[in-house]
Amino acid sequence: MTVPPEPERRRGSGRRSARGTQRKRGPVEATIGVIGELLITAGILVGLFLGWQVWWNNLVLSGQQTSAAQEQSKKWIDEATTTPRPTPTDSTKPVAVDPPVMAQPASYEPFAVIYIPRLGPDWKRTIRQTVDVEKVLNSYTAGVGHYPDTQMPGEVGNFAVAGHDSGWGNTFIDLSKLRVGDHIYVQTKDGWYTYVFRNFEYVQPTQVQVIAAVPRHPDVQPIDRLMTITTCNPPFHAGERLIAYNVFQGFAPTQDVPAEIRGAVTGG
């Protein structure tokens, strides 16, 4: 007699299902998992914020500061050229005469525009009175401040200004790229003051005598016309100060835009 075949066992019978082998997480493990996910999310958000603060915000702010300086510069030129006069030649040498010196402006007043070709073909910033952080250095329409107790453009002594190296438009982040002989142009309603870069100095933040009428020698009577630029160093830190010393070269009327920056001034 033929024995009927034994019924085939159900596949997987005698084995515990894969789902059945998973151990349910306890409350402590679940809490740790949630905290881990929150920390990852927070890290991503912090990274995005830093990217916005360090890169995008600085890019936007730099553009606004440049536009504000452009408008101020154009306003002074337009006012000076209400009565047309012959266009000057392309001479790059300002006149070595005693320049006009304006009175100290009111606090926060914009009174000059600074051009530094070495920092970029379109680099320019408005200079306001005082070095107040919020109203001047962090301003969307300035970026550079004038130390009130120092001289004015073209005056015998030390015309001293300050700006951030990084953050809020990265005003002087490339200041260390200056080379001996580079020109720095300061425009006021009276005209163009040309300075020539001389040398750097690195000092501690407490060494404020660098902005004295004779840098580092506050008790000496000045005989030269100097310009001092101060900023933090290195970028993104404030451990020390980078000082750029410049000497006065000459003055030219408002209509005589220096050839080196004519494109930056006109926007062409």
C-alpha cells in the first residue's frame, strides 16, 4: 500500500519571524534617540546660520555699503560740476599744495568716501564721524569710522580711521594685501586727498598711541600729514590690531577724479 506523502510543512514554520526578533526600545533609548535627532537638526541650523552670517550677510551688506558710498560720491561730484569746467587730463599726480581742511563733523555724519584700489576695482566705503560700532562700523550705509580726536583729511597730523576686518561687510578683510606705494583716495565735498601706503604695524588693542598726531609719540608736535587705518587681526578674531600707515601725497578738486579710480567713481 502506498503511503501518502507527509504534508509539506509551512515555509518558515518552527522559526521565529524576523519581526518577532526585534526588541522594543525602552523609554531611555527612545529619549536618547530623540535627543540625538534634535542635536543633528540643531547642528544643521547652526551651520546654516554661520554660513548666512559669514558669507551671505557680509556679501549683501558689502554691496549696500558700496552703493551708499557710490551715491555719496556722485552727489559731491554733481554739486561741484553744476557749472561745467574743462575735463582734466589723465594725470595721476595730485597737486602738492596745502589742501583745504574741513572742520570736525557732527557725530555719525558722513563726510568722506574712501577708495582703495588694492582691495578691489570697485571697493569704496563711506566714512562717518566716530567709530561707534552700531551706528558706523555695522551700518548698512557706512563701514568706516573716523576717530574724533584725530585730524581731518589733509590736515597736518594723523587722520585715523577704523573698520571691521570680518563681519558686517568685511570692510578691511584684505587690508594686509596693501603694498608699499599703493594709493588710498579720500573724497570729501572739497575734493580728493591722495595718500600713499608706507608700512604695517601689528599691535595690542591697548596701544592706542598709534592714532596720535605723531603715531606712538603723542607728545611730539606733528609736521607731516598722515593717515592711519586700524582693523582687527587676524580675520574673525580680535586678538590684535593691524595698523596701516599712509603719507599724504597731494590734493585735487572734486572734478579732477583720479585716473586710477575713475571707473570705480563713475560706475563704469
